[in-house]
Amino acid sequence: MRVRSPASSEPLAGIRHDLVEAQRSKGTLQGSLKAVTDEMEKLKIRSKVESKRINELSAERAILTTRLRDRDEELKGKAKLLDVCQVLDSVLRQQY
């Protein structure tokens, strides 16, 4: 059995202490890495969902824009028709 002198055990104690600190630090870093990775995955999923929603809203906007344009043309046509009918009505009233 080998007996260690106090002088030789001091460097070992320091090395052990460094090892314990490095292991503790590694655990902390692993925890931080997991938290960041989890948050990143959540954001990726949310981003995909939001991108899909943006596409849906863009399509709906295009449909509504077309409907509005069509309705505007319809109203212009009806206004012209009303003007023509009013002119015809006044012409017919003047004739009789």
C-alpha cells in the first residue's frame, strides 16, 4: 500500500475539484442547450403555422379584392342603367 504525502495529494485535490467544476458546468451548459433547442423548435413550429395562416389570409384577401372589384363594376353598370332608364322615362313622359 502506497502512502501519499500531503504534497502529492494537493495537486490531485485540485484536479478533482476542477473535474467536479467542469462536470457541473457541463450539466449547466447541457440544460441551457436543451432549453434553447426546445424554444427554437417551438418557434419553428409556430413559424410554419403562421406562414400557413399568412398564405390562407393572402388567398382570402385576393378573393375579397376580386369580389370588391366585381361589385364595383356591377354598381357602375347599375348606375348607368338607372341613368338610361331615367332618361327614357323623362323622354316618354315628355312625349305623352
